[in-house]
Amino acid sequence: GIVTGFQYTNGSVCAGDRVECNCTTSVGVIDWTISYRVLGSSNQSWIHVKTVNFNKARNGSTTECEGYTFTYDPDDNSSRLIFHLNASESILIVCQDGHEVDNETAIITDIGYYARAPTNLTTAFNASGVILEWEDTENNCTSTEYYVTLNSTSTDELMYNTSNTTLHIKPSDLLENVTYTYTVKGRAEKQSTISKPFTLATIKVKNVAVCTANTTDPCKNNSCCANVTLNITLESSDHADVKHPSQFYNISYSSNTGEVSYCITDYDKTKWTGSGFNYNERYHFTITQMNDFIAGEQINNNTTTSEYYCQSRENGGLLWIGISVLLIIILFIIVILLAIIVCQCKYRSQRKS
């Protein structure tokens, strides 16, 4: 007899995938031989697992061994083999006719073993937490399970697993002022490099500069004669090395008449301009950095600017009085000069007549 038919799962097969082989012979005698080898091991010889023999005397029998299921159908002289591929293994399947030793072979290999480690690890933030993302472009196995490990210098490791190339971390899982990195392990236990560090903490404020500028309509409606602008400078080294959430600022100022609070809600905006300050009051500015996860009261690193004194309207009024007196004197001199010129013209006219 001969092997008249042999079909098997071909193409990209990954660990855990179902593999099916069908073998048909001319006389109904079928011998299966299964061997395996571990990919990457020093010994690449085939290791025998099981040999199963079928013939018409074993009508409709089924045999299971070490995860391999063999069935036999005497009506069409065929047998079927079903199993799930183990990780990092190649399986050698041989089906032969028991009499003439005519055979067909197939090698099923876990292609996930050849996948590279995940790359391009990135970190992003949104209002609900931290988004970790990576690429796995060299992996053709869609059923990959990724194992993500978060590390820090002050806490134990945090372990996550996912079948996607993104992972959402709840802010409640992380400590506020701790810096984290992470790694991702993909197919065949291949691990990525370490990600860039990230933290939930705000970026520290290095300096706050106070600038004043004259308004276009000075001293109107009991306001100061200048606007006040605060320019916030952040710690550049911290911002460059560690990924932080976008942040905003709470700005408050107080005087002897009370306290007013503003909030720069535009993320990452570091400039604020205020106007409408009262006369003869000393203002004390306080800036608190915040983000979606940490309030300023909790981090206790406020920055206070120098105090700014509003110019009183009386001082401005004296200036305007001085200018007005000068203008009146100039106008008076002009009138006298004009009168003298007119008198001289009349005198000359009378002499000629």
C-alpha cells in the first residue's frame, strides 16, 4: 500500500495553536510517529515521543498520549492527529503505510520563537492614568501574551499581563512622587530594553519672575497703573530626563483687603497676566503646580514671588497737575507774545499814515 493523502496545518503556527494532520493509505494500515526538539537547545536531534499503529482490526479507535489525539476511520482508510503546539518546539510528524513503508512527513515549528523582543517603549498620560505602549513588529503570532514589569527604586515590582501592545495603569497603582521604568517580555521570553523613566509627580518650579508694564488706560476705575505678569520657569533637567504628566498652575495673591485665586487651566502654559489691582496695597503671589493626579496642597512645594506695590493715584495726580501748570504757563507766554506782535503792527501802521 501507499500513502494516498496527507494534509496538515501549514503556514504560520504559534505556540498554543491547534494543529491537525490527516493521513490516508490505500490499504488502511497507518503508522504515526511523533518526535520533537527544543528550539535553541544545544541538542537539535529529534526526540521520539510516540508511535501509534492503526489498521482495520482497530475499528474506530481513538488514542491519546501526552497531548496528542489520534483517531482512525476504517471506512475511508484514514486517520487524524490533533494537538496544540508547545512554545519553542518543532514537531516532526511521520505518517506511513505499514506494509510498503511509503511515508509522508511534516515539520511544525513555533514561529513565535523567532520573534524579536518588543521595542519602542513609550509612556503617555491621560486623565484616567498612564498609558504604556510598545511595538512588536517582528512577531507574526497574534495570540502573544505580554508580561509587563514596573520597577522603581523605592517599591516592589508591579506585574501585569496583556494580549495587547498597550497597557493602562491606574494612578491608584502608583505612588505619587516615585519614578518608574518598565520592561515588556514577549514571545519566547524575549525581553525589551528598559523604558525611559516616568512619574506622576509635577515638574518643580525653579523660578517665578514678576514683570510689570504700563496699561493703555492707566489708573482708571481705581486700578493700578500697571499689569503684573508672572513667568514660570521649570527645572529643565528634571523635565528632560523624566516623563511627567502635563501640568497647570493655581495662582493666588493676597492683600490687606482679601485674597483672590486664579487657575491657569491651559496645560503646560507658564505665563499669567493680571490687572485691576487696588491702590496702596501690597500683593503677595503664590504659585502651586498641579496635574490630573496630584493637587498642589499635597506636594507642598509652593513658590512665592517678590511683593509688588501698586502706585497710588495721588502720585499720578501730582504729575498731571504739574504738567497742566506747565501747559498753562506756556499758553500764557504765547498769548503775551501775540499781543506784543499785534501792538507793534498797529504802531508801525500809524507812523506810515
